[in-house]
Amino acid sequence: MAQVQDPILTPHPTNAIVPEKVREGIDLEINGRTYRHTGDAQMPLLWYLRDILRLTGTKYSGEHGEGGHDLVLVDGKLASATHVAVADVAGKPITTVEGLAAADGKLHPLQQAFVDEDAIGCGYCTPGWLMASLDLLNRHSQPSDNEIDQLPNLCRCGCQTRVRLAIKRVASAGSHA
């Protein structure tokens, strides 16, 4: 009578395990971390952030990006995540609203100013306002009311006046970096 071997206890030959090659893809640096996108290179950055990485702070602003709810910083410059394909941002540092707070959870001065000035309303537009405000402060350390009014953001709750106060608070403290 032949002896039956238990498949669980029978050792497998070492050459049977072959690791997969590293998948080709697009390397992205988002909020200081590196990710590799192996899907459609033309996927809008917005959907990669929201659906793949689950960074849901950046909001959908309509197919044309109207309202400024989908704004991020790409290589330090304001960009619509709806209009930028993943392939277009390969190797460029990307900052989303989730990347503003410190690692210990301390809010960025601009985030704190939005809280202090109650510039949040329903909250849908807040991430876009934060990113556009930071971009403005990076370009103009003491922005004028007119420069603030030129930001591409829409707020249906009417927080524009409080947003202006928050931006001015950070500008006067010189603490936006």
C-alpha cells in the first residue's frame, strides 16, 4: 500500500516561489510620501487622491473644476486636481489639504486661522480655500483685499468675509510657511 503524503506537511521546492517584478507605473510624491500608480496614466489626479488613496479632503468641483474645491499644490503652485492627469504630476511634489497639518496633528497656521475666524461654513469649499490661500500667501506675504477677492473659490455659505479675515490674520503674523 502506497503512503499518501499530507500536502500541508510536504515541503515545497524553494524554486517554486517566484516574486513578481515591481510593476511599472508612475511614481507620485503626495504629502511627503511616495506612491506608485499602476493604472491609467490619464486618470485625473482628483480621482487618484479620493478613490485610490482615500484622501477625500480635495473635493469634486464639476467637470470643469469650477468653484476651486479641487485645488492642490503641485510643485508649490496651485492646480486643479480635476484638470491634471496623474502622468502630468509624476515626480512633482503634491500637497493636499491633508498635508497641511504637522505630523503631530497640530494645525497649519492657516487652518487654525480658519477655525479662529469661523471661516468654515458647511466645509465643502474649505479645503480649496485653504490651498488657494496658501498659494496666495506664498506669492504675496501681505495680500490686498483685491488679491484675496481674485481667488478662484466659491462659497455658497457666504464665508468670504471670514476667509479674508483668516488670510489677513496669517499674513499679519507672518506664519504661513
